[in-house]
Amino acid sequence: MLLPLAALAVSAACAGAQEPARVTKDAPANGAAPALPLKHAPRPTAAPITAADLMTRLYIFADDSMMGRDAGTLGNQKGNAYIERELRRLGLRPAGENGTYFQTVPFVRRSIDPATTITAGGETLRYGTDFVASPGAGTPRSIDGAAVVFGGSLTADGVAGLTAEQAAGKVVVLNAPNVMAVRQLSGVPALRGAAGVALVLLDQLPAPFRAQLTRTQLALDSAGFAAAGAAPTAGTVPTVLVVSQRAAQAMLGADLASAAVGAAGRTVTGNVAFRTERAPATNVVAILPGSDARLASTYVAMGAHNDHVGMAPRAVDHDSLKAFNAAARRLYMAQDPEGDETIPPAADSLYRQQRAAIRVNVDSLRALRPARMDSVFNGADDDGSGSMALLEIAENFAAARVKPKRSILFVWHTGEEKGLVGARWYSDHPTVPRDSIVAQLNIDMIGRGRAEDVVTGGPTYVGIVGSRRLSTQLGDLAEAVAKAQANPIRLDYALDADGHPQNIYCRSDHFHYARWGIPIAFFFTGLHGDYHQLTDEPQYIDYPHYAGITSYIRDLALRVANQDARPVVDKPKPDPTGACRQ
């Protein structure tokens, strides 16, 4: 699942884990879950959906050899190659480009020339000393010749007192509480038209955070999107700088402490020199043809994302990090009694204090097993679980004596972690007629969901989002099929509330189908303590629960596919070029 703060939140957690949760010898070092092996010998899979088959698949797909499956990298290609081999074996029809299972999504790999300098008020500002820059997720705008304006302080609510008109075309200097602010900027309306944003943070920025900000990153090839007629959401973005106090004063021509919001500064000359190279990533697309001649030209789309977040810049002690994450998650859940992933400010303050006080007893860990240094974000739950559930469902349908009446469209999207890019690309350039897709079922994180993972968790729990936002009928079907399971599935709607601060509806691939008026249902089992951490590994998945949820989603897809009529869209359709609102 896409997390706006993902890349930097990981570093924060890793740093905390290296501090000296108490662990006893009779408790597993992986938190509260039963111990499973680090490695698992693969076994042949069969048509029934089973925990054993899902275990085989996930240990392959989320192995260290996949290198975290970052979009546009060798690791992601290796993961997609496994999916392709299985689709060929199962006999599903290729539905990508040129008779293949692959659809190319235009990406570039962007880095920064370390010799970059810019000038403000006659002072030369040097990259690495006076500022650093994040390559970012879009094409950075030019800041050469842009006037500077002071925007005050960036808070969780955005910026106060600065209008979009004041920021348009300018470099906005902002005080910010921490480096997490870099991932917040795209959600601040007043800053969207700025030429650049300069966050005054460099002086207190630890080396690991600098490394995260300045490393080579995958970004959209906006020219490629535009040439292919993509939606107008593909385009340029402000250049994001993290600057020192000295650089901020040179840009403003005044002391920050005395500057007023909206105060004009100096003019910046020069640009950040970015280096780019093509780095195409791929969606994987296949079709199981329907069995009914009248309905086979319509599709139930099923999706998951094939990418994760790659490798950490440095290895950390896996067991220490796992123990820290488990202890931190217990503290968080104690302040989140409703299980809706929100806690009030006072409780949040207490949680942060308690989290800072966690100390991992490394000696106890070492008495259990030797240290294991780990640098691979395996993404077993996010979203290995969804990707392998799709394969398991595909095998089940392919082996059925009577196939679903409608065709099933399977799409493993790339670049979800980069901003839902693969899903946006596919929905703008579908390989079947867009209006032939009657519904889309999205799976992102269904491998966990125990009571220690989420407050409302349990053996039959799954979260559902969006199922009635376009079609009441689809939501009713999802509920009816859940109740009809041998072990009835308990659907949790907590994160589906309008205006929910977690904004889950806008944070996974289903949104790019919903924006075209296609009814969706999104399934996941919560933001557990290993979310976007090095500790999201196959050994911590709850496989019996995972199999039950996978079987339920298969049954729902079959129910929609076999209905004579498509799910009725009885809610207003959104503007496909508009912003997402939960």
C-alpha cells in the first residue's frame, strides 16, 4: 500500500530499533506470532486455494533474491517473471502489449549531479553543504529566475496564511518540524503551483536521512505520459530542496525569525541538475476468458501491486527491529481503542513518549539466535500477499470444470509505491475496453490481521473500503458472500468513513478504476507494525487466515462474474481528472 511517508518512516524506525521491548527466551523474537521458518522449500501448487500453496508462492515472491521488488529494478523484473511463468503454466491469455503479459509503464531513474550550485542574493549555494534535493516523483520545475517567498511553518494541516496565488511560480521557504515533511508537500494545495519548496531542515538532518533524500529514485517520465495521452494529472512538480539556515537567509535576504508569511525574498538563479535514464517498469496482465458467449466480452477486474520499496541503504539487526516494532505497535494499539488507525492528539503525544522509551534487550535476542543483518524490504504482506492471492485465484479458476461466465481480468500493477502509477497507466490505457469492466476487486495486504496486528483483528477479519461508494449493489454482494462463507467473514468498514484521516480509499490501485466510474471493493487486513519495514517477511504471515480471505475474494469475483447484469452504478461518478477525496 502506498504510504506518503514510506521511505523516510522506515529510516526513523530503523534508527529507533538500534537503541538498547524486553524479550524472554520463551517468547518468539518476532513479536506475538507463531514462529515460521525463514526459508521454505517450494512445493507444487494445485487448484484448491490452500494455506500451503499460498505459503509456497509467497516465500518465492518475497524472498531476499527479489531485492525488495522496487519498481523499475531487476528485483521487480524477477518478481514479474515469476508471475509470468505461472500464468503461462496455467494457460491464461496474455493481455499486455504485443501478445505478451507485460504492459510497459514509462519511468525514468533520476539522480542529482553533485556539482550542482544555485545562487541567491549573490551567494553561491552548494549541493551537499547548503542544500540537498530529492529527485522526486515527477518532473521537477525550473527554479532559475524564480522569486522567493516566505511561507511560514509547515504543519500537519498544511501552511497557514500563504495562498496558492502567492506561491505560484515562486520558491517557497518553509520551516518544517522534521524531514517527514518532504512526503507531505504534494498534499498541500497552496504549494502545488510553486516552482520550488525549500524546507529549512538541513542543519539537523542525520546522515541516513540525507541518504534517503538524495539517492537515485524512480520517477514518472512526464513526457512519456503526455505523448501517450495520459490524464492531465501527469506533469511537473515543484523542485524540493532541504536547505540550511544560511541558505534560507540568503534566499530570503532576512532572518527567518523575523520574516512574515508572504514576505518577498530574493531571486534564485540556476537549477538543480538532474540526471535521468529510462527505467521502464511493467504491469502484468492476463485474462481468463469467460464461458458465456454473451457475457465473455465483459470483465471482472482483479488487481494487486507487484512492487515494493526495494533495499535499505544499510543493514540493521532484524530481530532487534522486529522486537522494537512489535513493542511500538502494542503501544499504538493501546491508544487506538476503536481500531481505526487514528488516535487523538493527547494520546498520540503519550504514544510518542512511550515509543521513545522502548529499549530492546539485544542480549536476550542473541541468546535465542545469532544476529541476522537485514537490508531487504521483502514486502511479504505489502503486497506479496495480494499478488500471490491473485495467482492462487487464477489457478483455481483455470482448473475449474465450468469457468466464470464473464471473463476475469488479472492485473498486477507496478509503481503503486510510487504514487499508484501502474494503475493510473493501465486505467488510462486499458488493454480491454474500459466500459467492459463491470467491477474491480483490489487486494493490498491480506496476509496479517491477527488481534496483535490490528485492534479489531481476528481469524475471520478483513477490512473493506469503497464497496458502496459507486455501487450499493456491489457492497451488498460483498456482504452477502462474506456471510455465506463456511467460516463467515467479518467485514470491517472502520477505514471507509468519509473524510477519514488515513485516506485509505485514495491510497491503493482501485482508485484509478473508481475515477472512471468502475465499481470497486478494496480488501486489506490493516496497517500492522511491520508495514513498510524490513520485517515484512513471509515468516510472519498468518497463512490460514490468508487462505480464508483469498477464498472469500474468489467467491465474490465468481458471484459478480456469473450475474446476468453488471453491478448497478447508483452513486455519482467522479471526474476522472480530479483529485481523490474519501
